[in-house]
Amino acid sequence: MKNCTSISVLLTMFFIGCSSSNVAETEISKTPDPKPIENETDVKDPDDADYWDDAVLVWSDEFEGTSISDDKWTFETGGNGWGNNELQNYQAEGNTEVSGGILKIIAKKNSDNTIEGAFTSARLNSKESFKYGRMEIRAKIPEHKGNGTWPALWMLGSNIQSVGWPACGEIDMMEYVSFKPNKTHFSVHSTANNHTNGTEITSGALDLETIEEEFHNFGILWSYKYIKFYVDDVDNIQFTFRRPTPSTGESWPFSNDFYFLMNIAVGGNWGGLEGVDTSIFPAIMEIDYIRVYQIN
């Protein structure tokens, strides 16, 4: 979701899912560019069955109190479609609430003519960035009332301002479009593989029958060998993207630091593919916690 007006197209040219209901493991081999990525090593092999047993909590937000932590989060603000013809104007005030250990991100139909955009919403970026680990966000998607919402939990490479998108890389831990109820999507984007050239790497639409009614854990296991996406339990792997062989910066930008984004978009090239029902607002995504575990 990581003034944004100047880089909004870079930050938000994302998220096109293909239709699929099968658990998948994808490995893409590309012709190497002149500067392949150097091989990485670890004390233990990430493919070992007990590898993630050693991960320890290094960063989290449990959303206690009554406000968003200025030490942990920053708001991106503005409208202009965010590179996807979206309808919302992201604001720093009026579209989030924190209470009872829950963060609420709220998309609203705009009734104030002094605010640009037909809808308002919020988009939060973490100030911390991370390389490798088990990342987990416990969240509940907005109640399903009709078409038009596009909530997401995702990550972008921290070097986006210097290299741009998609070279920075993108990891979509959870994407949802309300015209596909009871479904979720996982994706990765890079220079070699992204929706603009028809080579995106995605799980497609996977069944999750209670995604709008119950909290679920959306997580990744990210190592130098792979990114694995899971729901609720680390053993419930839904989609795996393995590091291409050979690797280049174009096909594997995932050996750099990434930061978190959380947002609800309205409409857009994907979220608005089947229109926007203006009666469904306000739409609320609830986040219980976000946690990062890493191997010592």
C-alpha cells in the first residue's frame, strides 16, 4: 500500500489477479542479465522442516491504546487515481480508528465537497523495513455488501524511490476485491514478472469462505530461497514462489529490505472491474496485529 503525488504511479501500479483455485508452486527461469545476484548462504537450509522453529519476534504492533503509533507508521495521502484509476482520496485523519486492540481502516463515501475524490480512505506505511522472516498480519476484510472495495496487506521494496516500480519488488500478502466474495489472492511483482507485461506471478483467486466474517492470519515465510504464503497456520501454505534459477535483480528483487502497507482502495482497474456500489460504504477492514519474526 509503503508528498506521494510524485511517486504514486510508481507505488501503486499493482495487483492484477488471474483466476485459479489450485494451490501452486511457481518457479520462473529467466535468461540472466549481465549482473546475476550473488549466492546467499545461511547457517541452516530454509528448506529444512524445522527452519522456522527458530524464528523470534523482532517487531510488532498490537494496536493497543487509542491512536496509531507515529513511531511505527506514516500516512500516504492524496488522490489522482494512484496509477489504477482508483476513486479514493487517502487522508491522514478521519479514516482510521484504534480501540480495543484493533486498528480500523475505513473507506467512506465522500459527502464533503471540500475534499477531492468521490471516496476517502487511509493508506498506512510502516517506518521500519525488513529483509527475510515470517511476516504475519491478523485481519478481517470488510463485510461483503457489494462491489467496489479493494483492501490489501502488502510490502514494497524500500528502494522504490531510487529504482521505481516494479524494479523495487512487491509482495502482496493479501488482496481482496469485493466482486469476488469468499476469495483471497497472493502475488509477487518484479521487473521480469508483473501485470504490465502479462507475466505476473499470482495464486489467482483462492477460496476463503469466512474472509469477510472472521479474522484470519495472512502470512509469508520469506527466505533467500522462496516466499511462501500461508493462511492462519504456517503449515497451511497456499502458494509458493521459489527463487528463479539463475537469479537476477530483475527476476528476484527480494533480497532487499521491504516495508509494509495497509489500505482500502475504492474502484480502480481491478477493484472497480464490475462497478462500485455506493450503498456499501462505510467499508471497514480491521487489523488485530502485525508481527515480524526472524531467524537469529
